[in-house]
Amino acid sequence: MTRPSFRFPDGFHWGAATSAYQIEGSPLADGAGPSIWQRFAHTPGMMVNGDTGDVACDHYRRYREDVQLMKALGLKGYRFSINWARVLPEGSGRFNPKGLDFYSRLVDELLEHGIAPNATLFHWDLPAALDDRGGWLNRDSAYWFAEYAEVMFKALDDRVPRWSTLNEPWVVTDGGYLHGALAPGHRSKYEAPIAAHNLMRASGAGIQAYRAHGKHEIGVVFNIEPKYPHSDSAGDLAATARAHAYMNQQFADPALLGSYPPELKEIFGDAWPDFPAEDFKLTKQPVDFVGINYYTRAVVKHDANAYPLHAVSVRQPNRTYTETGWEVFEQGLTDTLSWFKGRYGDIPLYITENGSAFYDPPVAEGEVLDDPLRTNYLRKHLQALHRAIAAGVNLKGYYAWSLLDNLEWSLGFSKRFGLYHVDFATQQRTPKASAKLYAQVIESNGAVLDEDA
């Protein structure tokens, strides 16, 4: 029997990803305005251990050092996000040249080392001044976003070949407007659908602005978590369909099909608005690619008491789980990509985030930190990616999450996803064994994975 080869297609794009509030630090430096995450992190009781992004990985001051880490990995691309309030401290209107200059310098540093910049316009850190005006509950948010996007396109599109409008709008609304675990910390079944809809209107308006000013590629990034029924019972099958529609179709459908799945009205009941039909002309804009963030799957069971889906995820026996409680299930990545192609067509896809949090000590000993569970997760998921490509999925690249251990949002520094270990007391960076594997994958274009076929 011939062993399979995991060599990837020529030109496959290998990268790593981060986001602004999670790594930059210096959130108010050089005239920047506060974001909702700056405000949320400084609200007592909202963050594990009272952690904040005030320093994080100090990337704002150490970006040149971090680009050297990317070069050492052999990265072809780096996906980062822009802190909107660095550039427009009030979210609209007044422009801050020093804030924009940071991103311009970062882009130039990347290009100098042969690393293609991939910029995300919104990775959850809405300017606090806009939140004071209603944030994503205000229909004007779509136009605020387009204004900001236009500023960035005019400044950086000559050097940035790939843009994303939003990162994971589902997390923004589920965590920020429905359950309150993330900024801005609201808990309202009535607010969540409105915020979700305005996020997709904003994405569409940002894409329109790009078509007027940009010359390269723009897309949008969704987190997809495949749902598998706990049993074949009618209740579990219906609960699985609701969970799938809520997480995986609520944002992709209006962006790519111009409609919402019918299950959302069932989930939200009288909280589901009748959105104007013309809004879907804005949400459904042609994209050059879609980014998919994949971490785990969910096995779904009906539960009449679970709000608002009447569905719960069931922990599986004899499986490996990460520090965030997510099952390691690489087959779900292959299944997700195949499902996405079947529903939305042959759109070019990138895996824009994929990674795992396992325990690492606060201080790294030696030159390389051994992280066997994370290394195995990376290996298995890259092999699953290759199987999806072999099945005909139009997958163009992969960005590992994350380049660095960082602030894992409201979980603070308690969860480590990085390829590089960060000692947050000293800011010392140390490569992990998973980084060494990833560098070998990039150098061999995946052929090194054949050794564990």
C-alpha cells in the first residue's frame, strides 16, 4: 500500500496570525483612542486575574523583533489586525497620523523580509467613542466602518495585497451582545440579531469602499464549528440544525447568499427583526476569498433549558481536549471545508486561524520549549487540510494561530496558543517544538508530514 503524500500545491501560502489588542500593548500610545476592549479589560471582574492588554506582548514597540521571528519560521504571510481607534481615535472624523504610521512601518518591515501583509480591519476592538453612540446597534455603524476602511485602503493598499473586513462576527455578537462574556458585555436576545446584521452591512460597505479604492483582494473571515448530532433522535437533529444555522450560517449566508437561514427566526422568536430587503444588496458583495477559522467541533444534544438554542454540546469520552475545553477533532476541518464548498460554491478559501491552547510553563527553559500536544494538533490538522484539497476544495493558504502566546481576551494570559512562548514578565520569546515543525512544513511545502502518514 502506497503511503499518501502530504506535499501541498505549489504556491500554497503559509502564514501565521495575531490580532491588535491581543499582542500590541500601548493601547493609548501616540494619540490612540480607547477601544471597547480597553474599557472592558479595565472593568473589575471581567478578565481572568484582572489581566489587560496594556502591555500584552509589547508588539507595538517590538514589532521588528517579532518580524524576525516570522522570518525564522519562513512565513510567506502574516495576518494582523488594525486597531481602529489608533487611526481614528473617535472612530470617525479626526485622523491620527502617528497611529497609521505604526501600521505603515509594520507593513514595510514585513515586505523587507519577504512576508506578505494580510490586514484585518476589525478584530473585535471597536472604538469606545463609537460604542457610546450605540456601536453595532446603530445602523450608521456600516458607514463608520466604510469611512475607516477607506482611510486604510488609501494609505496601505499599495503595499497590502490581502484585506479582510471582519474577523469572526459570530463571536462579537454571541459573546458581546447575547451572553456578555466579551466586550462590550451586553446580555440581550434583542440586541444580538441587530448587532449581527449591522456587522454584515458594515462588511458589505467596506467591500464597496475597497472596490472604489483597492487593487488587490478583499474578503471576510468566519469561524466555523461543525455540528454533529449526539443521536438520531428528532430532538437532537433539530437542535443540531439550529446550532449549525446560528453559528455557521448566520453570517456566511447574508454575505454569500443574500439571506438568513430560517432557523434564526425560530431561535430568536419575537427578538428576530424583519430586516429591509434592500439591506441584503449591501451584505452580499462579491468577495475575492473567504477566511475560515477552525478550532474544534460540537456534538449537539437537545436541551429545553439551554438559552437560546435549546441545544448543548456534549463532551465526548476518550478524546483529547485543549485547555479551552475544545475537542481535538481534525476530521471536522476536512468536513467543514467540504460543507462550505457545497453550500457556497468554489470560492477561494484560506484557513485564517487554526491552533490549540495547551499548558506551557510561565517561564521557558532551554532554547526550545517542548509542546507535544500542540505539535500533534498542528500535524493532524495540516494533514486534514491536505485531504480537503485532494477532495477538490479550493484552499489557497493556512495561517497558524497564533504567532505568539498572547492575551486570550477575557481569559487573559491563562491560555497559550503561540508557536512562540512569551514570558510576560520579561517579554522573552522562545520557540516551541510546534514552531520548529511548522518551519519544516513551510520549507518542505508539507512533505515533512509524510513521515507520520
